[in-house]
Amino acid sequence: MSDDAASTERLLLLHGIWNARSWMTPLARRMRGHGFRVEIFGYPSIFGGPEPAVDALIERLREGPPVHLVGHSLGGMVGMEALRRVPELPVARMVCLGSPLCGSATARSLGRRAWTGLVLGRSGPLLQRGCEPWRGHPPVGMVAGNIARGLGRLVTRFDGESDGTVALAETRLPGLADHCVVPASHTGLAFSADAAAQAAHFLRNGRFLHEA
């Protein structure tokens, strides 16, 4: 464990698509209960899309002290893209919550129809294709959910377990430092005590509580 990772208590939360900063308030409260000093990064996920969000996040992080990141869904992908483009950003560790890092079948199904594709806005391409395998710094962990309750079941068919919107297989990007599953739906990951506890453990130890 690096000294920065061991000592960093600052945490920046990134929300997902169709959400705003207020969506992360319950998770922020839980992470403060785990001893972190929490801030929330907001961005326009539909009309702005990931490109300006990535640029804004890079600028937010570039001059700051070391910090951890936790991103829900698209927020995790925005964080990963920022770290890929600027590897020297002062981020100690990162956790993604249900992010479809390998690309989302739900997003691809929505994108096949003009009227449903509009709901993805400018975030559609990144959600559909996913992120490149992770080869950089910092260590990144994934907390996935396995309660199949969500939008994805209405527009696509999952071959294996899912959180109702994202398949577990879509969260298993090569290069992740660790991966765990908690009983939560895709939306529920942002409100889950189990997800928050797992994230806190990874940020401090670089691994999840797999006995949980």
C-alpha cells in the first residue's frame, strides 16, 4: 500500500446517467460514516455527455491533494476515462459501482431505436462500447449488484446474473484490482450499506471484504 493511499481520507463521488449531485447524498452520508471527507462531482450526463465531464474532472483533480474516487454507473466510466487520459492525476484508489466497463447491452438495445436512443443523450457511445482494459494507476475495484430489478430487463435479455440494468459480465473489465458482488439492484448500489462498506474497505486496503 502506498503512503498516499494509506493516508488519503478525501473522497470524490461521481453520479451516473439521469442523476444529479443530490442522488449521491445517501452514499456520501454512508462514506462519511466510514471516516472519509466526501465531496460530490456533478456533471450534465445527457446534454453534456462524458467528454466535457472527463475534461472537468481532470481539471478538478489536477491541482488537488490525493483523493479517492467512487463512481456509480456512468460516473465510474467518466472516472476511468479521466485516469486513462491523465495517468499522473493524484488519485490513490477508485471504486466503480455497477459500471458497465465492458459495454452495456442495455445501452446498445436502447440505441437501436431513435426514440429510445434519445434517453442516453451524448453518453450513449461510451456506455455502448465500454472502456479499454485497465493497465494504469491507480488500482480500481468493482462492486457489482445481483438483484435483477431495473430498466435493462425491459429492453434486453441477460444470459447470466445482472443488477437489472447491467450484467455482471459487463462489470468484469480486465485489469481490475478486485471485484465483488453485493445484494443490490443497479439503482440500489448507490443506497446500499453493503456497497458502501465494501468500497470503504477497498479504498483503505486495496481489496474487498469477500466474506461479506
